[in-house]
Amino acid sequence: MPLSRQSKVLMGCLLSGLLALMLISVFALTRPQRDIPRNEAAQAETAPAGFSFFDIRSDTILSRRLRENLADQLGPDAIARRDLIDLVIIDETFTQTHFPQIYNYHQDLNPAFGVRREHAVTTLTYRRARLQGLPFKLIRLVFDQHTGKPLYLTVEPTGDDLGLFRTLEDKWGMPVRYDGSREGNQALAWRKPDEILAGVSIRRRGGRIERQVRIYFMANIGDLVEQVRAATEAQRRQTDKAKQRAF
């Protein structure tokens, strides 16, 4: 028996509703997969592959939360709002010979003639990491106050322990070795674009060997050098104008 026009319309509406329900179900089932943030993969690909120490990388920004996280891992910090900048590895001659860019930056920030200059940096110092079960007796992290980014850090392990250097070799491969003029003075260097990681051995008086691990975020240090140069030039122009007004 042929369907009436009204029945055909009703049947069409039912089929349309069923199709819509199927599409909604497919959309709902596949939504969790579509909602996975694509930026997670992008972040994994673009995350800095450079050197790091706990949460500190070249693009890290100093914040209250970062300090809290570091305190949880390293113990309480001592903070300085202005400080000297010492980039020297072993001594200036050694630094100039084997790390000329670091030496040049050190000279830019510490003029050869005159009193060594304090800079607008934030220094976090940790001396109780051993109480957290970590083999470090001293940790010093230096940040640029203008950008909040790290400039360099120094870590001194407890005792005359080469295990930390072996750990670095396991992670970053064989370093370049630089021997100093004095027996016992040595630096192991790993390099990446705009970053230098150094394992330093220094013979102190009495024959005691002091170990250090240093990370230099060279691009960030270069930015600070440019800030200092710009400030110095602005001060020079101001001084010249004052002289002109005086005479």
C-alpha cells in the first residue's frame, strides 16, 4: 500500500533526526582526541635543548613561584638585589686564553681601571642543599633584573668529588679539556649555541682541589652588556651637556 504524503514527510523527519543523532554521537566520541592540546607537542619540540640546573634554563624568568620551587629543592636562599659579576674561570689569564668571549664580557662589566662595579642583578645563594640530601655545599644563581633571565650560575659540590663531572659526561658527552699553567687547574667545557657549561678544578693553597660547575647563558650576558653600554653612553652624554652648560 503506497505511503501517503504525510507518512513520507514523517518518515523523512525520523531519518533526518536519526542521522543527526549519529553525527552528534561520533562527534562526542572523538572530541577527547581533538581536544588534546597541539601545543604540547610543539612545546616538546621547541623546549630549550640547552644546559639546565633544576628549573633554570636560558629562557627561565625569575618569579616568586620559581623561588618557592627552588627553596623546596635546595633549601632557603639568601638574596642580593645588587651584586658584583664575576665570570672568571680559574683566573683572568686562563679565561682569556680558553674562553675569550667570557673574558670580554667580564671586562665589559668590570672596567680595568676603577672600582669593580655592582650591577642590577638578583643573586640567589643556597648553602643548605646538603640538608635536602643534595651533594652541593654552595649554589649561586645570578639573574638580570631587567629581563628576569639567568646570566650564570655556580655550583660547588661537597668534597673533592669527580662524580659530578662524570655525570655531566654521561649526559652531554666528552668535553673539551683545558689545562692551566698550574698543576691541578683544569676546565672541562661543553658548548651549545649561546651557552657554555664548565666543570672547573682549582688547586688552592695547601694542595686542596676545589671543584665547580658553571653554566654561562651567553646571550643573556650579552644583553646585559648592551644595557650597561647604553647606560654608560647616556651618562656620558649627560656629563657632556653639563660641561657645556658650565662653560
